[in-house]
Amino acid sequence: MVWWIVVAVVVVALVVLVAAVMSVAGRLSGLDRALRRLLRRQEEAAVLQRKAEVLQESVAGLQRRAEAAQEKVAVIKAGFGGS
């Protein structure tokens, strides 16, 4: 009789353990999907950052060209007795 009680307790414990493992495994797959999404977003952010740096360099170049053009206009105005 004691053997049946021991076997029943072990079987119930195994069922509870399997249920807990299945629950955790289901959550792990969700975490894996979230991790892949985050990695993809990180890659997208890195690409955008590189594009922003290129754009910033372009703006700096345009600003230098605008300053040079303003200096040329000032020289031309001065040459004509500018106003």
C-alpha cells in the first residue's frame, strides 16, 4: 500500500515538473522572437546612425561652400565700391 502512495506522489511530481518545463519553454520562444526583433532594430539604428553622419558631413560641406560664396560676394561688392 505504501508503494502505491510513493508511486502516486512521484507521478504527480513528474506531471507538475513537465507542466512547469512546458510553460517555461513556451515563454522562451517568445523571448527568442523578442530578441530577434531587438537585434533587427539595433541593426536598423546603426544604419540610420551612419546615414545621419553622412548627412551631417554633407551639411558641413554645404556650410563651408556657403561661407566661401558669401566671402566672394563681399569681395565682389567691395570691388564695385559696394553698398
